[in-house]
Amino acid sequence: MATQLRVNESTHAVIRNLARECGESMQSIVEKAVERYKREMFLESLSDDFKKLRENEESWNVELEERRLWENTLLDGVEK
């Protein structure tokens, strides 16, 4: 099912030009742009969360200890 999305003329021109240059539909260009933006927002949020975690020394030490425990499991059963 398709729906309409209103964008200003300059944005429409950019989408149209990208579609032409890439040999893809305008819909495909918009879908990829939205997916990339969604991922970017996720990574920015994750980065902010880790920044806050590092600012709390006690919580950050708990995180580091948990990482050390997981590192021990990486070589379980693997001979060097």
C-alpha cells in the first residue's frame, strides 16, 4: 500500500536526482534515507547512554567487570 508524503520542492528535486543517478526509484531512495537516519539516531542514543554510564564511576566499573567476565568466556574450550 502506498501513501503520499509531502516534501518541499528542493527535497523532491534531490530525491529525484539521486534516484536518476542511482538507477533506483524515488521510493527506494526515501526508504534508504529513512533507514540510515533511524540507524544514525540509534547509534547517537547508544553513544549518549555509554557517555552517561562512564560518568557514573560505580556503574562504569560494574560494566567493565562484566566485560572482563564475558572476555573469559570467549576462549572457552578453544586451545591456544
